[in-house]
Amino acid sequence: MAYRFLGKQKTQYIGAYPAISLAEARARRDGAKHEIAARIDPAKEIRREKIRQQFAGANTLAAIALE
């Protein structure tokens, strides 16, 4: 999906067809459009969520005990 955010042209990858249905791709596109309207960069939000998930998985008792 191509979009402009703060005057810059950006592209967001939604996913490949067999892995993501057309209805889900449309829902993700609509969600990204709502984020852009709310002045939130959807690409940065996806990166932030991936980082949150990495830290959440690393912050377990087993991971801390191994350190």
C-alpha cells in the first residue's frame, strides 16, 4: 500500500495472497488508513509492535534465569 506521511512517500507491505485473504488485506488497509488519518505512521507502529513482542518474550523467568 502506497501512502504519504508528513510529506514523504512510503510503502507498507500487507502480505502475500495465499497467506492473507483478500478480506483480511482490505481490513489491514482500512486500519492503516485510519492510523494515517489519526496522524500515526502505520509502518512505525508495526515495527514498535514487533519490538514489544521481542521484549515480552525475552522478559520471562526462564530467560532471566539463563542470563
